Amino acid sequence: MKIVSGKLANQPIIFNKKSSVRPTGAIVRKSLMGTLKNDLSQAFFLDLFAGTGMVGMEAYSNGASYVGFLEKDFNLHRLLLRNVEKYTIPSLIVKGDYGAKMKFFAKKALIFDFVFIDPPYSFTDYEKVTTLVLKLALLKKGGLIVIEKKKATRGGTRGGTRGGTGLTEGFQAINQLKGIKTKTFGGTSLEYYRKY
């Protein structure tokens, strides 16, 4: 696995090839960075469910000045630490479940321009994790939340949401969020929401 764009393009990422964890694919990462790149310079980027830190490192490679990482799996966390140390990325790395540990970013008074949420495909509580991001004031006004998830099947829903999107229209309205676009890549989708 390699970083696909920016100043660290083609640099390797330490990753366990035998792991059952689904990493964010190169095409998805390249598209994400292409969408964000004009606003990434000196940005603060939060990578939730970070795995080995691949997406956060892409953000740093494309201009982000600081990255927050959250990962609960012990083995993935160890690889994440090695990757961040290898490229000396200014960061705060937190180990644990998002429900209990996301508050550590707030305790450091960190406010992010971008929050990337990439849980396992079996995860359905997108509104729960987003609520916590907003409750802790981790996303600045005008900032973006990006959710990577399994693309909804025709006629199906995920997590009780209409049309299979991560965040319902009602949830967005209550929380001053607006869905701005969705991009699909095979069985994966990226959903973009802006805080206004």
C-alpha cells in the first residue's frame, strides 16, 4: 500500500496484508484528496476509525498541517504509530472506541476543518458518531464531514436512514449540516456534509 498523492506520493504505508480490515482504496483516496485539496493547506484533519492511518496521511501529504487519529484495534494502532512516526506527522493519536475516547481531542481544544468517518461496513450508527463530533465542537463552521460507507443497494436502507444515506435530512437540518454530494466507487460511497 502506498500514499497516492501529494508530497509523500508513492511512499509506502506499513500494513498487514493478512489483516481482514478493509483499507480505503487508492481510487477512493485519490478522489477524496482531489475534492479537498484546494482547502487542505494548513488544515486540521480528523481521521476516525483510522486503521493504519492511510487517509490521514494522505491529508497530510496534500497539505494538512495537523492530523487527529482515532483507532481502537490494538494491532492497527501499533501500525498507525509506526506510520505516523516514519513520516513525522504532527498529530494526536488516540486509542479506543469513539464513544469513550473522542473527548480527548476536545480536551486538547482541537477544532478540525475536516472529519473523515470510515467505520467497518457493518457499522450503522453514523448519526451517533456525527452527533458526538458536533457535541464536542470538533468541527469548525464551514467544515466538512465525509463518510465512507458501503453503497446502499436499490430499495435498501442502512441504519434506519431513508435511501441508505448516512445522515437523514431531518438530522442534517437539526444539526446545521447540509449534504453536498455523494460519489460512488463500485461498492463504496463517499458522502460529503458541510456544517453551516
